[in-house]
Amino acid sequence: MRAIVDLDKSKGELLLDGVERQTMPAYEWRKLIALVPAETGWWGDIVGEHFEENYPLAELLTSLSLSKDVLEWQVRRLSSGERQRLGFVRALALKPKILLLDEPTAALDEKTTKQVESIIKQQAKSGVGIIIITHDEKQAKRLADKSYLLENGALKQLGGKKSNG
Amino acid sequence: MADYISLSYWDLAFGAIFILINGAISIAFRLGLAKKLFIVAFRMVVQLSIVALLLKTIFAISSPWLTALVALAMGLFAGREIWARQQKKLSGFWGYSIGASAMMFAGIFVTLVALSTQIQPDPWWNPQYALPLFGMILGNTMTGVSLALDSLTSTLDRERGAIEARLLLGKTRWQAMLPFVQKALRAGFMPIINAMAAMGIVSLPGMMTGQILSGVDPQEAVKYQILILLLIGGATGLGVIGATLASAYRLSDDRHRLRLDRLKNTS
């Protein structure tokens, strides 16, 4: 996933809507294809410093069981689950065409996992391409059109609900 | 300089008594410093004596090429010092050359401007003026550059997660590294800012006291000191900015990736 967003060096050609990755600056590419890593990174003391001001967050925050004043909280007091959800929100705010999610619910309980999954489904419905890495087979079944299993270094197609990629 | 008092070698030997007392204290309290103290004191005497001989010779020969050569050697040693003071450093040739060349360019540029416009010795490269001036500017620029680079490389290494998060949100490499570059620049500027703030109140600088001891009117000595501090400030700024930006450039690439793999493996 890091290679897809050009954070690690990679070979080969990558096209999005017919445009090759190398033809645009990497920072533009990363706005189109947003990666949410399993470990989210924070640079400021306050949560709000990590979000663009003009994006309407309120609804999204409530639907993920995050308090409305979470933006005024201190980053170091966030739980790992809160960090993960805020990292997810932060990527959604870019309005990407493709979302790459690395273990998006690993630090979440059942309730918030469901909430994240429902947002993922909404996004997919509105035309955003989504690639998820998960260790949870049931989650793969719940969400995926196509799923692959990485086993002993080999990638194997498992099939899914539908077959349109 | 009528009221200059020359020191005899007996005066120096007498001064060494204080070091002997320190050594005795170290032995009494088992600090284990006595041997080290004597060795560094002895080294100091040898180093300074050699410098005195060298300077005397260089002043006597008074050749522009020899002066340039000595200045270059000073720069190379200072560059090594910058390199050695960084915990994390760029691997290979870059680790030495970025800090050393930024410091040398800044030091040489400021020294040349001062020699040609403000001090104007005759000839302009007169080693009696050029070398001490260059040495003071170089030494301070070296401190600033090494602090800035040490801060930059260790912060970029530690804050990798934060920087890559910023890159993932569509920021350019410069935008992503900006807070950490600023931190490094601040670290580099700190010593000269502190020095200027304390000047005359907490500390009387060595150059100025030296001139006063050798009989120069304090007002004249202070004028020289002010010029030196302004020059040091200018050279430190140029060197710190050059070295920090070049290192940040080297630690990222044109695909806006953070390239910590270009740091030397210290573990």
C-alpha cells in the first residue's frame, strides 16, 4: 500500500482514470489515492491542528461515536481507537477517488467497527474505490466485492459477493 | 602599546599550580580526573605553542596562497567537527560535505566582505587580520550548523510517522517537513542569540578582553567586538539555513518521499 501511494519506491506503471502516476506530482497523486496506515501519525498537540478548517466534520464525527469537541482535545490523550477513527476521517476529508485502508478497525470495538464499515460502504456506493487489508475474514466477507488471501507469500483469490471490480 | 605587560614563562609555570591543586582534589575525592586533567592541560600548552609558531611563520611569510591554504585547513577541521557532533548523519560523502560546505561558504563570504569593506587591512588578505577573523566566524558558524543538523536529522528520524502522515494528506515534502525544519533552524540560531543577549552583562568576550589587556582603549575594543558579533550572526544564519535546507532536500526526494534510508546506519 505504501508503494501504491509512492511513499516507498516501486517499479511498474500505475494508472488512475488513464493517468499515469509519474505524470503528476506525488502530492497530487496522494490526494486522489488516500492511504490510512494502521499507525496514524500526529504532529501537533491539539487534534484540530490536523484537520483542514473548511471541511464539514460534525456529522462524520458523530456517526463514528466521536465527541463534537474532539478537535479541541490533546492528541496524547486520545485512545488508539480514537486515533484510528480520526485518521480515517482525516483521509475522507481529502475526498479521494481511491481509499487504501490498512487494518482500519484493528483498534476498534464491535460498535465502532460497524460504524466504520457503514461509512466504508457509503463511500463505495458513491463511487470511491476501496482496498482494505484486514486479518478479519468475516469483515472481508461483509465488505468485499473481491477478496484475496495472502498465505505463505502467495496471493489467492477468494471470490466475493459480486464479481464487478 | 606602551602599557602591554609581557608574561614570562615563570608566570605561566606559576599559573599551572592551580591545575595541580585541582589534580590533588581529584585524587582526594577519587574523581579519576587527575590524569585526564594533566593530559588536556599539557595538550593545550603544546597545541597553543605550535599555533604561536605557525602564526608567527605565516605572518612573516605573508603570502596570500599560504593564508588561503591555512584557512582551508581550518575549514576542513571544522567540517569534521560538525560531522562528528551529529548523532544521526547522512550516509557517505553527504554527511561531511553538506555541513562543511555550508559553513565554509558562509564563513568565507562574510570574512571577505568584512576584509574588503569594513576592516580593510593592507593588503586585504593580511593573515594577521584574515586568519583570526575567519577563525572566530568559522568557530561560531560551526557550532550553529552542527546543532541545526543534529536537530534536523534526529527529529526527522523520530517524527517519521508524523511527516509521512502529512505527506499522505497531500502536502509537498517542504510543507510536510516545515515544522521540523523550523525547529532545526531555531536550534542553530540559539547559541548566537544567547551570546548576544548575555554580551557585556554576563560575559565579556575573549577577543575584547584580550584587546583591553593589551592596552587598547575599551571603546575601540568594543567597536571591534560589535562588528565581530554582527559578522558571526550573519555567517551563522547563512550557514545554518544552507546546511539545514540542503540536508532536508537530501532526506527527501522528488517523488515527495521521506528518505531516512539516506541516514547512516548507526545501530
